[in-house]
Amino acid sequence: MASASVIPIDDSSSTDVSGLPLRDIPGDYGLPFIGPIKDRLDYFYHQGVDEFFRSRAQKYESTVYRVNMPPGPFISSNPRVIVSLDGKSFPVLFDVSKVEKRDLFTGTYMPSTKLTGGYRVLSYLDPSETRHSQLKKLLFYLLMSRSSHMIPEFSSTYTKLFESLEKDLASKGKVTYNSPGEQAAFSFLGRCYFGVDPVDTQLGTNGPNIIAIWVLFHLAPIITLGLPAFLEEPILHTFPLPPFLIKKKYKRLYDYISSSAGSVLDEAEKMGLSREDACHNILFATCFNTFGGIRIFFPSILTWIGGAGVKLHNQLAQEIRTVIESNGGQVTMSALEKMPLMKSAVYEVFRIDPPVPFQYGKAKSDLIIESHDAAYEVKKGEMIFGYQPFATKDPKIFDDPEEYVADRFVGEGEKLLKHVLWSNGPETESPTLENKQCAGKDFVILISRLFVVELFRRYDSFEVQVKTTSSGHTVVITSLKKASF
């Protein structure tokens, strides 16, 4: 997969074996301490994320260059990275024979393990570590053992959500999706994974809020809350937030998983894992990875499909309802596969607005990475960083890359799926025990498709107002046109 863009170094030539010119990686890191802080201020406040990367690519006339990534001094031991912004060089970050992924989930720093019960959870493990294969195997088991519950639990949960949104819309004239959507998402995951709705436990309706605060403690050094720099810099970006402040809230999440996931924890013990280790990992996978992804991605679906207009909505409604009718009125996995426009529309959201924009990897040995225009030497131990929203909008791969094109992946367009990279790997590949591709990749694709299907089973069209910030889309639904049947 990555062999086309990563090759051994041959110092005897000024070009690599593909004929591309070997070029020194442009950019610099500036003065110690001062350089990382300057880059951090540009990243968060002076330029913003996209302009931070775009302006330097233009300055150096290269999609590969050197820069410091936040958070920098005091939190990062080494903020220096080599940036990849194009679709050709980016896949090196998936090749675990070339790059190490140990403790790189959040980038140039790692949050305290006190936030995860003292354990390094799966996201921070390299495939070379024994616990990586054990824990990923456990997640595969969880998903497989509960597969029959996915579609019915989703339909039940989101039917209630849409009915509630309809009532609020009718009485108020508009309704914000995000908060009730997050409550539905967490209830669905609890019922789907463990057969226990968290609302019916000691968590009540507090789960999503607790998760949001807990995630903030992980990600504070690399996010902005939109506050002035004089507040955020000392509070968020200079020192980690102390884990003891969230300990009691985290314990409530842990107790819910521990009491609800008994059969999965039993299986973990058979695999040689302790129940405690397994529980912290299932919690992270459920609350951080999956719930965190849904709370970002479902509003993205509403944003992009909602903004695409009535014509697309009518086409999706027609396709979805025709297939369901021919399938005896049932939504099944095989029925979903017969909806090419719906599938493409979902893939296109993953392409244009990937829920996890960053990837990191540390070179295991000296290697050369290739962009479309040049080859670059990376030394052993150097950190490579990829900004996915630029790689998946590479104009040398995609026509009209900044445009949402719902049928982009229909027919011959399916060949472009190898360039859809949201899952820490190409869409055309699958997660294994030996790679770092998301264990729940197929599950996430399934529920994203189900979300679109449930939407257009009920409605002919819908309208939204969207406010987009660095933390995602806030979606206000202003119209839900009921299906005419």
C-alpha cells in the first residue's frame, strides 16, 4: 500500500527510483522555545489551522515541509514534525513497517495515563506490542458478538430521536441537533454494545457531558475553545489539565462499562487480559473513539447533505425507499449495499470532512517519501505528520476537490475510494491485528449509512443552518419535509 510512496534511500543519485528529484525538506523550526510558541500562536490565533498549513505550503512551494506542531514547550518533548499535505505522501503514515505509532495518537505529546485508569490504551499502542493485538482482537469480538443488534437498535433509537426533533421543530420553528443527537448516540452505543441503555443506569442523561469534559482533559493542549489567547495559552496550552479533577466523573463511566459489559470482560480474561485493563480500553473505544466520532460526524452528514439541496435529497429518498420496499420493507446490510448513491454520499462526507484530521508516525529507519512533484529524505526518529483534510482534497487526485459531490464514488468513481483515508487507512483496506486501521471501521460506515437511510425514510427533504468552528458543526434544523407516503 505505501510502497508506491515510500522507498529505500539511494544516496548515489540526485533522483529516486521513480525519477522524481530529491529535494531537501523546506522549512525550519526556529529558535528553541521561541519557534514552537510562535508556530502555536499562528496555528491557534493568528492564522487558524487551514491557513497555517496552506500559507507554508505556498511559501515553500511544497506539500512536504518542516514546522512545529502544538502544544510545544512544557507539554511536548519534541514538537518538530515533517508535514505531509498531499494524497501521495500521506499513506506512509499507515505503513507500520516504516513508521512507529507508539504513543502518537494525540501527536507530539501523550496525555497522562491517569486519565485512563493508569493504562496505555489501544490507540496509543504500536502493532509491535503484544497488548495491541490482544486488545484489538477484543474489540473485534465485541463488534462481532453484537452485530445482530446494530440495525434494530439504531432504528429504534433514531426513530425516537427524529420524533422528538419533529415535535420541537413544530413548537419552536427550529431545533438544534447536536445535544439530542449526542444523547441518542450514547444511548444507541450502550444498547448496541452492552444491551444496557446508560440512561437507565446511575449515569442517567449525564453521559455525553461527562465524556465531553473527560475528552477535554485529553485534548486541551491541541484545541482552542475560541477564547482569547491570554486565557487559553496559560490554561490549556502550557501545562496539562490535572487528571484528579476528572477522576470521579471518569469513575462513573467506568462503573457503567464494568457493570454492563460482563460477557465481553469474561472474554477478555480468556484472551489473557485483566478485566480492569479490558474495561478501560472498552470505555475508551466506546466513549472517546466511537461516541466522539459520531458526535462530530453525524452533524457533518447533516451539514453537507443538507447543503447539497432538494435535488439530491429527492434522489436519495427515491433510491432508499425503492430498495427498502423491494426488500420487504426491511433495512438489512445487503439492502444497504444496493444503494450506490447513498453509499457514495456518505463516503464523500468522509472525504471532504474527515472526523479525525491528524495522523502521526515516527520513522523507524531512514526513508524517502514522495509527493507528486519531489522526493524527500526522512531520517530515522523524525516525526511525520499528515493533515488529512488537505490530503483528501488533493486537486491532483480529485476533480473539484473543495466541492461536495454526492455521486463522486458511484460506478467508475469507486476507484477513488483508496484515497478516502478517514479510518487510519485507505477505504479499500480492512483493519487487522497487524495494522493501526480503526477496529470499528465497518461499524462506523454501517451506522453512518443507517443515519442517512433513517433520515430519508422519513423525510423528502430538510433544511439546516450551520455554524462551523474548530470543534465541528453546530446544526440547527429549520425544516423537515415529511415523506409523502
